[in-house]
Amino acid sequence: MAHNLKWDDLQIVLAVAQHRSLSGAARQIGVNHATILRRIEAMENNIGAQLFDRPPGGYRLRAEAQEVLSSLQSIAETIDRVERSLTATRLETGGSFRLTTTDSIANLLLPRHLEAFRRAKPDVHVELIVSNMPLDMTRPEAEITLRPARAIPKGMQGQRAASMSFGVFSSRAYLADNRSSDPVDHRWIGVAPPLTRSPVGHWQDRRLLHPPSIRTDSFMTVAELVAAGGGLAMLPTFVGRAIPDLVAADQFPDREETGVWVATHPDLAVLPQIAELVSFFASSIASDADTLA
């Protein structure tokens, strides 16, 4: 008979079942791969049954455990609704809210807007969550998300605040010695997951015949590698313009574009406090339209 079951352990089971991998579950939960494996094995020992088959390439919930998955999903949805209700209560009393965005937006655009918000709302505290991972807003990770995307993510509600353009950049020194317009004649710095889902990721798959010499999951890091003479890269134009010594590589006129969205969960969008926050940050980003485009 199972005993001492904890929701933290059940969440791990649910995450592994949904992602079919330890690494995907680890990213969602925010722990490392080894911790996920150890907790799954401990839970299986606790209940005296194996929950997952482990075929090559992933983890699969065993057929006899499928009913468990359905129950866990129902529990998770209920807990998420409760947490959103608690968020509403907290905001009604001033409190705080969580804002999530990418590292490039957090570093280069948000500081002056957050300072303006602090002056306007000195009693409201902001917890800024910086991550380039796509967030599941059905889960209570943040109340407001400010992210680039071609369309508003499924299950969210908000405003497209601006358009973000991308272009190819290089250091002045590298470009002075490498004027070829053929991509194969250059070193390239590329993006790694999750940025491979971005316009830059799709562009590098189409345009580059060989894998980039270095790939990373941060446009800020890509820009610094390019500035150090690492080669060429496609970057958000506002990032390329912000890094000293980077210049547009005019022999590559390639351009990409996406939207920048300020969004929240529909359950929270009806709250006046959240609607006000979405409006504030949408207007803030709209004021940076020339910088982003």
C-alpha cells in the first residue's frame, strides 16, 4: 500500500509523463536531471510498482498507470485555479506581482520602465523572473509575461505591444577582414533551444549550410561572442545596436520580424489590477517601438 505521498513527488510524475523525458520535466520543475530520476525511483519504491517504461528515447507511463495521469492532471488544474485565486486576493491588498521576460528585454529595455512603475506604484512590489524558456501560463509561474512571439501564446490574453526586428551583425574588426556575401565563408554564432523556436532559429536552419561554430540559449551571450570577434550572428536589432563595436553586416540584408506581447492568464485578465499592469507594460514597450523595429 502506498503511503506518505506528497504533491511535490506527484508533480514530478506528472511532468515526466507529459514531457516523456527527465530533462523536460527537470526544466519545468526547476531542478536537475538527477533529482528527477532519484525522486521517481524513490516513489516507485514507496508504492511498490513501476510507473514508467524506459524505452530508448524517453519515458512512457505504463498502461496500468494511465488513470493516475488523469487524476494528477485534474489535481494540478484545481491547484492552479486556487493559486490564481490567491493571486487575486494578494493584488487586491496592494502586495506584489511576478513579471517574466527574456534576458535581452530585461537587460536593455525594462530597467527604465520598472523605475517608472516604482515611482507610479511605490507600494506594489515586482518580482522579475528572467528566463528564455517558454512559460506555461496555465501554471502560476508569473502573473504577467512580456515576450516575443509571432502570435499570442495559446491560453493567454493580452496585447501585442510592438514589433521586433532581427538582422545580421558582426564586430567591426571581423567585418573589415571578411566581406564575402556567401554564408559558407564565415564563422557563425547561433542559437540553441529554446531559441531555436524563434525567427532566428528558423532562419539559421534555412540559411546556414553548416552548424554554427557556437550555439547558446541567450541573445545577450550571442551578441557578446560576436563582439569578441567570433563571427556573424542574426540578433534582435535592439540588441545588436546596444552592444559596443557591433555593426550591421550589410552584405547580409536578411531580415526577420516577430511581435512583442504583454499577456496574462484569462482568469487573471478580468482583475482590474492585472488589466492595469498589462496596459502599463504594453504602453511602455510601445514607446520602444522605434528601438525594437
